[in-house]
Amino acid sequence: MKVFIVLAFIVLQSCSVKHYYGKFNFGDLVIVNQALVIKENDARVSIQNGRTQAYSRLDHYYPHCWFISLKREATPQIIQPDTFKIVKIRHVYEYVRNLKGGYMFSAFLSSAGLTAVSYTTEINLYSEKQKNITRLLCSHWEDPEDAEHLTVAQIKKTLGTLVSISLKDK
């Protein structure tokens, strides 16, 4: 019985793992090269094609990233040029279904309602100067049959000159 459980676990793991992303390491750096503005009553600033963009205007089928602040403020927040250390990396995916006027995430959608898979790389950040900026998330939607996480190169291209990534091993 133990052998069956171990084999089943290995088979399930191999189904969900692909060679999808480049290699981020703990201690790699995310460098904000110019000030980024989080608008009032929001907690994120979104980037696509090297430009900041309202989250509602993103084309989710193309690579996009967003910085997350711990606080939602009544006034704009400025992410100052700074160097953030990568302290944790997580790769997640969620099923997405388009609805009139929006979309929803669900792990329990029937195949008839499934329109895309959202593949997200969550990068937890730390800066001594800006402790409220805690994460950089980079994502895109893909066809469920052929979905992969963004590569490091794709993330760098998405961020453009606004933000740089410095890998320790390069």
C-alpha cells in the first residue's frame, strides 16, 4: 500500500510540473529604477510592456506584473527607486473563467466554463527602506492545454527599464 501511495504521488507531481520558469534564487535583487506611483485607494501598481498601466486595462493574456503594498492609502503612494531582496518565490496557477463585465478564479470550474489558466510567479520582497512593498507578482493567462509560467526573460521584458532583476548566478 505504501508503494502505491508513493507511486501515485510521483505520478501526480509529474503531471503538474513543467520546465516553465527560469531560475530565481533567494537573495537575487529586484531593482526599481524610477519612482512608481500606486494610485489613491489602491495597493498595487501594474506594469505591462515596460509601462505602468491601470490593472483594469491590462491584457491578462500577455505578461504583466504588479507590485503590492501592505497598505491601501487614501493618497497616492510612491515606490521610490530602491533595491529589494528576493526572500521567497512561489509559482501558482488558478483557473479563470470570463464573466460578463469581469472574470473569476476558481479551482472548481467545469471544463465547459474554463477559458484560461492564470500562471503567476509570486516574488516576496524585502527592503529596509520600504517595508510596506512586499511582493512583485508576474502573471499571464494561457490556454489550459498549453500553459506555462513566465520565464525570467519574459518577466524582465515585461518590466522594461522601470525595474531590473539581478540574478546572483549571472
